[in-house]
Amino acid sequence: MKLNCLSCGHSVDLRDGYNDYDGQVKCFACGGLMAIRTQDGQIKWVELVVRPRHDEDSTLQETI
């Protein structure tokens, strides 16, 4: 089962251990944290819990 991160869109591979699951999943691409609920191998509910923080200082340094 795969889930696209609600923050960055990266594909997160959920293994068989997540077939019946109610808890949190972290995106390793951006660090976003999602709360999910699955049942019988299908995603029933997803919510973005923590949006990754972008480093504004690095953006400022690039524009100077």
C-alpha cells in the first residue's frame, strides 16, 4: 500500500504491518508527520499533523 505525503507529495510505502493501523506515519523525504487510519489494507483516513519547517534563512541567503 502506498500513500502520497500530504506535504510534499512523496510516495510513502506502507508495508503489511499497516494493513490495520491507527497512528502516525513520517515522510522521510520532507519530515512531514501524518495521522492515518487503515483497515483491511485500505486507507480510510489521512490528516497532516506536522508540516515540515522550511529554513527561511537559507532562502534569504540565496537571494542576497
